[in-house]
Amino acid sequence: MPPMKIALIGASGFVGTRIVEQWNLTGAFEIVPIVRSYSSLAVLARFELPWQVCDLFDVPALARAMEGCDAVVHAAIGDPGQIEQMAQSIYEAAEIAHVRRLVVLSSASVHGQAPEPGTDETSPLHERHSMAYNSAKVRAEKALHRLSASGNVEVVLLRPSVVYGPRSRWIADTARQLLEGSACLIGDGNAICNGIYVDNLIAAIELALQVPQAAGETFLVGDPAPMTWRSFYQQIADALGIDMATVGSIPPPIFPRSFKSKITDFAAQPAIQKLLPFIPGRLKRLTKLVLANWNEPPAENAWQLPAPVRFTTTEELSLLQQCQWQLPQQKAQKILGYIPKISAEEGMQRSLQWLKFAGYPVIKPGGPPAFT
Amino acid sequence: MGNDIISAVLVGCGAVSRFFYGPALLDLQSRGILTVEALVDPSAPNRQPLAELFPQARQYSRLEEAELRSRLVIIATPPKFHAQAAIHAMQSGAAVLCEKPMASSIDEAQAMIDTARATQSLLAVGLYKRFFPACENLKGILERQPLGRLKKFTIEEGGKFGWQAASDSFFRKSETPGGVLLDIGVHVLDLLLWWLGEPGTVDYEDDALGGQEANCRIGLTYRDGVHGEVRLSRDWSTRYEYRFEFERGQIRYHVNEANRLEIIVDGMPSLLDGSLRDPGSHRIERTNPQSFIQQIVNVTAAMRGREPLKVPGEEGIRSLRLIGHCYAHRRLMEMPWLTATEIAAAQCRP
């Protein structure tokens, strides 16, 4: 039997890149990568592939790109203002293209970054998260349920939390912060990191594409056993030869709603998103530019010694590092037959080997890269 | 040619022309050095933004329609059209400035050089980083060695691909035969050849799996024992840095910072981060865009017989030859996160 033909939306992202690598080399599935711009082909072009470039909000164009595919995997990222609309466009296009199933990479952040103990797939969702991204993911899930209730395309939602692996920001950003001395943990760092190595996520996607009983279901997925955030940082610090004593410990910061985040959240509202096409592009670009430069640090005072490197965290990371709940995977195990094969230790080792490949000064495993 | 204003014909109206040649030619036109007489591109919408910059320029969809005798023909088409356009222009009596890479194959590049010789035409290649003051200063330091003998160098260049490509032809191996090595590597290897001459041995590996490489590594060893490592990527952000280690110090050049170098000399506990200035006037040296303009000035000066071409075809082909050698002796990069099955399949890819 020929392999299933899968349209992969967001094929140039971190997860998409690894899916292409794996499926193309193993021949597990025939892939039609779909990306938003020609420049997104730069890494995909390592393979000879029948890629499609189109606007993810242009339903007819998207449907043409999906033509002949058995299923679609939606792994595209977007800002909070785009997430819901993108999910809708992809579903509508899949309907037109007569695709059988749509597997969507949602996120465990629909429960918040630090979910309440007892959280599972049945926990009620709300749209009042402090992070606009979380609420947007909730709205996208709701939109997909609404559409699939009256449509023909089956939807399977996967909710991974911290996806790490080669090219992951969790690995690269943590390494960068450790190297510049700005890395810190909330409290003692012993909160739970609900991580999932990218290859485990791909295994879950493969099952979500094929298991008939998965239709219409939502699954939390993760590594075989979680690690603590301290352990996550420790492994990267060890690889870089950095003493964990240099990693700060800070209390959970309060993130007041800055002017920048208020504007971003306001723009993410569905009603405002509908108005955005009528706002001139130059004004939108100017606003983005102003917001991007909003947090310019104040000039140094010549009569003060330079400030030490500040520990930095983000609202997302800070919340994640307060997580006390290991997200359950029983439903994925029971319905999908999901048994993650790669342990967190092995996943970290492979991620660190990529870090070395990418030119970071990794001293183990295997000594520093030749070119540093 | 004398002091007459040179007429320029811009062939290919894609991103390079819009973002680089357009503003450069506008400046030179305002100074009376040249005038843009014609724009050539099969696509009228492509020509439009440049036609707005140069309203006096005639527009053609084919180069054969334009008058070329005694003109400066600037070729900024996709590389596979470079040779055909350049040869036609030189046979029509024009001087040619051809964007990098000079051609899509060494044979084509050689045919361009042969035509330049046969027709006694000027053929320049757009390797404009040779006009960076930082690169000119580095050449002087590498030749005179005031910090002692060069021991080794490392180069990291490239980041997540951001060029606004107008089609996928840039990424199709059938249309553009190489990836990051042919794209940014052509500048890197051109500078190395200019600074250090031909390497004795070259060791090359990349991550292409049937298509174009997004990452590559080149090990270069020179006859005097100097060893260098070059790492290029269009996948993630590198340090964008050239680092030369001498017996008594180190010099760092940050990619595209045309008038800045960093120097560490033995005995200095600090790093000296300096802008390059004219020693007499203290005026800051050429910027990156000014260096781009300067390469065109050099071609116009050569057309007037006032100075030699800084990057003639014979120089442009050298980096292309080295790239050809790399691809011919290519090894697959080790990608240790791949599974055993994936590695086995990867090793079977051409």
C-alpha cells in the first residue's frame, strides 16, 4: 500500500522541519509541505519536495495546495491574533479538498502554563488567560470543534507542552542565557517541566493520523516521564561546562500589563482582527516597529558602576516553572496507543548534540565542535 | 569614453536590483557619473518599481531589444542566465558588471572570460565585499603580518534565511545548483582567496539530502600550515564573525560591518572595537551600501581607462572553482539527532 499523502502546514518551523526530515528519510508518509513564503523554503530545500507556497488565510489557495492529500497536519505557528483564523481557514480548505482528517498541534497551554492539579483533557477551558496566546489556542480549539460538528473532516487535537529537540527555542534560548549569565529559575527550579522530545510528538502525530478512534478527540502528550526545570537547565549547563551555581533563583515575578502587551492583547481580539485588513499596511508596520522598540533600556549613568547581567525570564517561562502538575497521558495511551519511545534523557542528549552541531561551545558529549 | 556620462542597462529587476542596484544607480545618476538608460526583465510588474526610480529609462522584456554598444550592462538575473546575457552584451560592445555568483557553472564562467578576452571587453563580477574598508584593511594585515604569523582562523556566517525571494527558483536544485555555499559562500571564499591565496587542501561537508544544503562546513589548510574552519548556515543564527588568530593578537571582522574591526593585541587586557577612519581627515570609511556603490564606480572608472577593474572575471571565477571542488568532494555532515534508519537513508542520497 502506498504511504498516506500528508499536507504539512508549517513545514518550515521547528516541529515541521523535523517531521519532514523523519518522514522523507523513512518514507513513512508522502509529504506536501505548505509554507507561507518562498524564504521559508531555505531549510526545506535540503530535500526535493513538491512544496506549496500560499497564504494560510486564502482558503481556495490552501485547498488547491492540499488537493490529493489524505490528511493534513497543522503545525504552523502564528501570533495570537492569527491563531483562530488560521485554524478556521485550514479546516475550511480541508473540507474543499476532501481531506479525511486534520491533525492539529494545539497546546497544553490551553490549561495555562501551570495547570491546576487534576487537570486532564476533560478540564473546562476558559479564555481569560493572562497570556493572549493561551486564550487564542482555546478559541482555535473551539472553532475547530464547531466546524467539525457540521463538517466532514475529522479533527484530532494534540496538546503538547514544552516541545524540545534540534532547533528548539527551549534548547537554544536556554543555552544562550546560560552563556551570557542571565539564566535563572523560579524558586528552587524543582517545578515540573512537562516536556516532550520532538520525535515523541511526531510518533503521536503518526498515531493521530491513523487511529480511527482518534477522530474528534483531544490528547495531552508528553515524554515517558517528566523532568524538573532544574534538571532541564542542569543538562544544558553541564554540556556547556557552566556551573549551575551561576544560574539565579528568583521569586515568581509579577508581570504588570505593559503598554506593549495591552496593545498586543487588544489587537488579538477577534473583533479587532476583523478590522485589521482595513488598516493601512504602513500604519501596522509603524505600530509594530514602535512596539518592538518600546522596552529600550535607559542609557547608562557615567557615575554608576555598570549593572551586573540581569537574570531574565518571560511570563511564559515563569509560569511554566511554577507547574506542580504532571499532565496525564492515559487517554493518549488508551485510544492512540501512544507509548513514547525516547526518554527525556535521550531526548536531551540528542538536543545537545544538535546544539553542538549548531556551533554552541558544547564540551560534552564528545568535546567542543571543531570550528570554535 | 572620456568624461561622457555612461549609459547603464540594468538586466533583471528582482530583489537584488530593487534593494541594491536601484538606490546605488540613483546616487551615481545624481552625481552625473552614469544614467540608467534601460531596464530589462521579462516581467513588467518586476520592472515597475525600478521604472518609478528611473522614469527616463526605456523598458524591454528581452536583452536583445536594447542598444548595448558602449554601455555598462549590469546583470542581476538568476545565475543560470548570467553567461548568456553577459556574452551577448560583450559581443555587442558593452562592458559588463555581473552579479555574484558569476555563473551557474565553471564552464559558463570560463566562456564569459573567453568572450571578454576575444572582444576586449571589461567583465567585472559583483563581489562587492572586496570594497569594504574592513576587508581591505584585513588584506593589508594578512600580507604584512604586524601581529606575527597567522596561526588559524574561524568563520561563521549566516542565519535564518530572510531574503525576500520572489519565487522558489532560488531553492530548486534544478535551477540553482547550490544552497548556502553558493549563496553566501561565494563571498566568503572570494575574500579568503583574495586574502590568503589558494588553499592546499579542502575538506567539505554539508547537510543536503537530495536538495540544496542549508548548512555546510569547510576545512581549509594552507601550504604554510595555517588552518581555517568556515561554517555557513541559512538555518539558524551564527556568530556572523571572522576571527583571525595571529602569534601576537587576534582580529575579528563582523559580517557586513564594512568599516569596523575588533582587535586584541598581546598585552592588552581589553578588546579594541574600532570604526575605520581616514587617517588624515578622520572621516569614517565607506559603509556597506557605499561599498556597493564603489564597485560600480570602479567599473565606470575602468571604462574611462582611469583605474583597473578590482574584481575582473578572472578573479570572480576563482571562488566558483573552489565551490565546484567542494561540491565534487562533498561528504554528508554528521547529524547526530537522526535515527539509525534515517542516517542509513541519508547516506544513500545523491
